[in-house]
Amino acid sequence: MWYGMWDIRMATKGKHPSKALTAVAIRALATPGRYADGNGLYVVVDPSGAKRWVLRTVIKGKRCDIGLGGISLVTLAEARELTAQMRKLARSGGDPLAERRKAVIEIPTFEEAAKKVHAEHSGSWKNPKHAAQWINTLTEYAFPIFGNKRVDGVDTNDVKAALLAIWQDKPETAKRVRQRIKMVFDWCKALGFRPGDNPCDGLTKVLPRQTIRAEHHAALAYADVPAFIRLLRKSDATESARLAFELLILTATRTNEILAAQWSEFDLEAALWTIPASRMKAKREHRVPLSPRSVEILKQAKKLSTENQFVFPGIKPQKPLSNMTFLMAVRRLGKDITVHGFRSSFRDWAAECTNFPSDVCEAALAHTIKNKAEAAYNRTDLFNKRADLMAAWAVFSTSKELLHKCPI
């Protein structure tokens, strides 16, 4: 792109450049510095690579730099229009900055600003899921920390607190959340809601270095689950073990919940599995919605476990499969993962590739609500919503190719 850079430099050599920049040339800018378009309008490339508009003009005899917003939020044409308006006002003796402040009736909270940014940009996202995930991640991770604060009162420590909760455990999600928070504050700066710097600037210097930690339950990446199930179906494990393992993945349940499952717990016509409280970790009854593929697996298992109370019987009479069954299957397939890790695979997929709220995803894993006050008022298991979630997970997990791709 050397010719684009040459055009910019040549066009800006004169004392009074006019419309020296182009959208293509701006995208090619990489070297930190200030690049003139004309009439006092500049693109500033920060050392971090971020690009923003700055208008340099004289207001009542004093030279001022006015930020017009990032290039991702303000187009070249919009920046030029703002420049013309502000220069005209300044030449007539007015104060563009003061006029901007007068136009602000009320400074919004971060939640209000985020929702406005989301609404303004929703039409530009080609993927509806991406649009939904954009606001859902802020709702889950940012709003509880500083959503009710005015945008001019949010500081770097607020943003840091929101990101720290997921910085190590969900690094990719944390990076996306940081980008979206920064986008909201760029919008606020462009409209004059927030003077000064963006609280996301310099965050990487105060956040701990992201490291890949050794997890107790090593999990398979959710994108690799469909391929794993295909390998499992072709493996030399017994048919009962293959069916049990696939059902475990599709229902996101624990090993003992699957192995000790009894036919009395199932209603195949209603596509329902009710696990009694005595067999649950939280000692609460858990209803599991069964996807069409899960029902199919159980019908196959029924043919293998005639006159047996257990869905997946072992070698010994009236005994379930051994706890080593799944572990041995994983080892034979050459995977360095744990069986329990498939619950993490499911949770990551639900967070990254679906629009389902966090409480629906957590309910699918039979996780208890830690907040006692909140738990006292939450008296539904969100069964109908979970049925849709588990059906989508089954479609994804048993697909022959990756059907659900997460937006970048």
C-alpha cells in the first residue's frame, strides 16, 4: 500500500491541504502520527494502532484540539461535515465545545449508551447472532459492574473489575467485551458525553498477563465436538458405552448421572428425563429436556437393556456400566481430555455461539444460584427455554460440519 501512503504525504505537503485523505488510504495507515485531511481535520494513529479524528481549530483566539471520535464510529464524510460546522461556528466567534455541551440534555449511564450504540449499529451486522451477542456480553459482564454509572463517571478501575472476572477463564470473551466497551466510550466521546480519555486505553498494562492454566477438567474445544462424536460412533467401545457417552455429551450431564440412569426416570414420549434429587450433586431434582437425537439413543439403548432397571447395564447383572467406561473410550481415541470437560465445551459453545441468557445455560448444567436472595425468588427451572438450547446443542454436536460459526 506504498502508493496510498505516498498520496497522503504528497497531498499534505502544502500549507493548506484539502480533502487529502481517502477511506482506502486511512485504512492503510499504520505508522503512529498525525495525518492531515485539510481545514484542520486530522487522523491520529495512536501507538496502539487505534485511529481517531481530531479537529485543530482556533476558538476565541486559543488553539484547541477537538476529538470527533474513532474512525470506526465516524466516517470520513461525517468528520468533514462536523469540521465545517465547527469551524464556521468558531469563525463567527462561537464556541463549538460549549455548544456541544449545551446540546447534551442528560449524560447517559453506560447501559443506556451501550443500548443506543447497539441500536444504531444493529443494521450493519450481517449475522443476527453477532448483533445479539454484542449486547448480551455487555449485559452479562459489564452492566452488573458499572451499567448504572454515568459514562463520564466510569473509570479504568470499573472496566478492569468487569474484565478480571473472565480475563483468565474466558480470554476470548474478555477481549470481545473490552472491544465493545471501548466502542461505547468512543461513541460517548464523539457526542461530547465524556471528555478526556477512553477508560479502556492502557488496560492491557494493568490487567494480568493471560495464561493458559492447567484445568482440573481438561475440555475439548466445542468446535471439535462433532468430530469427536463421529470418532466415538466408529470406535471399538461397546455399543452401550458409545450410546451412553454420546447421551452424556448431548445432555451436558455428569458421568454418574448417566451411568446410574434408570428407565423409571424417563418419559420418552414427553422427551423428558427427571433425575431424582438423591442422584444430583446439589441434591435437587433436575429435569433434562431430551433432543430428538437423545430420544433416538435411548430407544436404541432400550433394545440392549431388556429386563434391566439401568439404561446402560454393565457386565454384572443389575449393575450399571463401570466408572472407567468413558475414561477408557477417551484413551482409545487418543484424546488428552476429561469426560467432565464436555460440560465446559457445552458452556463455551452456549456463551460464544448462541443468544441464550446465562441463567438458561447455567440451569442446563444444574448449577445452583450462589446468591441466596436471588435463589429465593427464582422458582423456575426454565425448562422450555432449555429444551430449545439442548436441541440446538444436539444439532451442532452431531453435524457433519461446523454449522455454527462464531463471529470474529
